[in-house]
Amino acid sequence: MREKYLGHVMLVLAPLFDNFFLYTINDIPAAAMFNFAWEGALLIIVCEIFIRIEALPLIYRCTLEFLIVNQIPPLVYFVLPGKYHAMSATYFTFASIIDVTLGTLLMFAVANVYVNFLTKQYEELRMARYDGSHDGLTNLLNYDSFHNHMNELSQKSSKHQIICILDIDDFKKLNDTYGHPEGNDVLVYFTKRLFAEVKAHFGELASVYRFGGEEFCVSVHGVTVEDCLEMTDKLAEELRTKDYVTATGDKITVTFSGGIALGCDKKDIKNVLREADKALYYSKRHKKGSVTCAKDLEKKSTDTDMPLSY
């Protein structure tokens, strides 16, 4: 925005300075010099009108502006009395106006082809980056993105960083009973509700990942464990009150187990992840359908003595 208005100032001042020099050497009349000021203001107003027509692509708006900038000066020349002229009578002719117009259109035709080529390249690159960082089924961030996220977090304190790992219960049984296509639909069904709950509670503070299979992870900073438990409770309630209906008409209540761990100044983020993983394992082993906090586990419990699997 600042650069645009600086350009407007230069559009008005540049001809004024140029013509002031010509005026000082008695090459143009004073009235002609001041003509450039209001002519520049007119150009700015007209250009501002066209640049705000958002229904038109930017390249077409620029073409219109360029034509305006090229055509207003000679048109003004034809309607002004002779004393306001800064150019000789042979400078502006209808033939020269046509030449400038055709040249401008040709230039922007070439520019339009080039812009479309760059736009296509950018879109292909954007899609390639998206595909590389997102899960193809659920559109959540994938494990590679989570790995990069962990590397970033490992460079700073894990204080107030919470890792919450969730796992859909009895997913293999569901796949075996209804088939993998139905299983994929359940994953999408669960993902939509998980993502909605996370964003409703934490907004941009949280990121949601799919590790693969039926396992998901929420990474959030600056909230409490109680906030995360409230989110998982509401998600569980949402799933209980709105059963998933299979293609055969069967109603399935989707449940999940989870583990939550909170970082602190003395904890590496990988240890936080490991604690969340152990808490999840505890939930799956002892109370399926619940979410366990790592801080509630006994430190030497053999039930949670499981290596990190992610």
C-alpha cells in the first residue's frame, strides 16, 4: 500500500520536475507545465477506479490502466488551447495514438501468456507441497509434517507444549467387519469432528496430524491439560450422540482412547511425545474409550513401559 502511493507521487512529480527544467530554459510555456499537475491527478483517479474492479483479473486491470496512461495525455492535448501545449503539433497524431494502443495491447497479450504460465507453475508447486505435507485421505497434516514440527520444537523449550495422541478403538475389527472402504469413511468421519473440536477450542494454537492408520496427534501450545481434556470430552460426547451409519444401515458408535503429556523447561519435546504415547497405551490396555494424562501415571508402572513407536 505504501509503495502504491509512493508510485502515485512519482507519477505526478516526475513530469513536473522534467518540465520545470524545460521551462527554465524557455522550451515550454508556464501554462503547459502546470497542465501536467492536474493531468497526473486525473490519471491517478482513473487508475484507482480501474484497479479496484476486483471482478477483473489483475493483468486486465493493468492493461486498462496502461491504455489510460498512454491515451489521456494525447486526448488532453487535442482539447486544450494551443497555449497549454508542451509538445509540438507533430508529436501527437491519431496515427501515433493507434500505434501506442496496438503496441500496448500486444505487450500485455505477451504478458498475459507469461503470467498464466507462472500462475500454472505456482499452482502446481503449491499442490506438490500440499500433497507432500498432508494426508491424502483426511487432508490433515501427515507424519512428515509432524516430524518437521518436532524438529522445530526441539530447538526451544517444551514448556506449555501439549501433545495429545488419539487412537480409534477397535478399528481393525471395524475394517474386518465392513471392509476397508467403510473403514476409510470412518476415518474421514472422525477426522472432521476431531478437527472441528480442536479448532473450536484452540484455533490457530493447535495443529492436527494423522500418523497413519487410525492414530492422530494434536500439538497445542499455551493451554492447559484441563483444556485438552475438555476438548476430548466434547469430542467423545459428539461421537456418542451422532452414531456413524454404515452403507448397510448399521449404526456404529465410534470411540477413541488417548494420552496427553505436558512439556516443561526440563523436558525435551521427544520425551513429551514418549509420555503421551505411554499414556495412550495405558488407556488402550486398561480403560478403552478414555484419555489418560501422563502426570497421573505411576513413573515406574510396567504397564506403560513401552518404547516410542512413532
